[in-house]
Amino acid sequence: MRKTIVAGNWKMNGTREANRELLSQLVAGVDVAQGVEVLVCPPAVYLDQATSLVKDTAIKVGAQNVSDQPKGAFTGEIALPMLQDLGCEYVLLGHSERRTLFAESDAQVADKFAAALDADIVPVLCVGETLEQREASQTLPVVAAQVAAVIDRVGISAMAQTVIAYEPVWAIGTGLTATPQQAQEVHAAIRAQLKKLDADVADSVSILYGGSMNAGNAAELLSEQDIDGGLVGGASLKAEDFLTICGAAAARLK
Ligand code: PGA
């Protein structure tokens, strides 16, 4: 059975002091999230601090990006063996900010996805349409193409137990959230795309929603059948809000 996951994407935020405070509150409150995989994704320079602070707790740590190369002359990049060395278990890949601001292509995202699988780090593939694409009724084909680029690279069986995050670009950091019905429609389409290739794999992939998920709207989104958790940006920086979302995800399991 697939996991229910709530992941906090801290983006380029944090200080050692603020991280210590936030993580100590999360560690103290994570019991509300029984059965949920709770994950924080701090900036790379704080991964070491984060893995130390959550050691022996239920909280896992992920990176926000990684190189597909194992080592060498790639100034400014971070390698998968480094993430392994720190005890990171997940990595976000293809976030829309990476795709749009740093011009990451589907092919690069697929290479990173394949490399993460080889390194036993769980890739979280982020996909989603822009407002323009939604208004042109292109949401489902755009998302399907982003997912297909990865499946074509790694094969359907390698997708088992990986994570996909549907994040409509127009909902990220804007305060606009997809309605539960809009999100469920896309999640179901992704599941159907996987199912056409392998029903067991389709059932094992957690599909998270991201885009202005917050303490107020999480429960409703998470009550949808194919929304297996959340990828949370802004609200993941406030312990109380993030824990409320984790609690809403736990309620889904009851
Ligand atoms: P947001 O970000 O929750 O601040 O909209 C989500 C994300 O970009 O992962």
C-alpha cells in the first residue's frame, strides 16, 4: 500500500537558529501524524543540521535538488552520495521553480530521477501546469508528458514506491489553491496513466498535492481519494500550521 506523506519544502529559507526552533517543535509535535511519513526539505547547506536534529525521530529529511553526476568538476552542485552520507532519504526533483527559473528540462529531471533511484534515495517528481496551460485546457496533457518523460527513462517498474507531487504552477506561493475536485481530477489522471502500464505500481505511488496547501484547506484536499499527502511550501515554515496539515493527513488514514 502506498504511503501518506507530508513534505515541507522550505525553499531558500532558514537560519541555523530558526531551523533548530522549527525542528524542535516538529519533533515535539510529530505524534499527531501517526502513520504519516513526515519529511522536511531544507536548503542544502542545512541538510546536515536537519538530519542531526531529527535523528532517531519519525521525521525524515529530503533535499530540494541534486546533480545526476556522482562527483567531480561540477562547481556548485551537490551529489547523491553526499545526500546518502548525510542520511537524506528523499529528493525533490523538477520543482516548477527549478524548471522555470533554472531551465531544467524534462530530460534533465529524468536523468536525476534515474540517478536518485540508483542511489536508493526516493525521488519526488514535481509536475504541474501553468495558468496559461490550464486556461487552454492543456492541464492533463502537460502533466502526462512530464510524467511520461520520467517513465520513458526509468521504466514503469522502477516507479514503484516513488512519489509524484502535482503542483499547479499558478497555485504555488500565490494563495490560490486548486479546488479538491481540480486536484483530484489530475491525481486520478496520473494514477490512470501509471495503471495503464502497471496496476500494482500505480497503487504503490504516492501522489501529493502542492500549491498553497495550508492548515485551513489541507483536510478537504486530503479527503480526496487520490491525494496521498501534501508538498507544502510557505505553511511548512510554521510548526503549528505544518503539524495541523500532518494531523489532517493522519485523519485520512482513519
Ligand atoms: P506553497 O509552495 O505551499 O508555498 O505554495 C509549494 C511548493 O512550491 O512546493
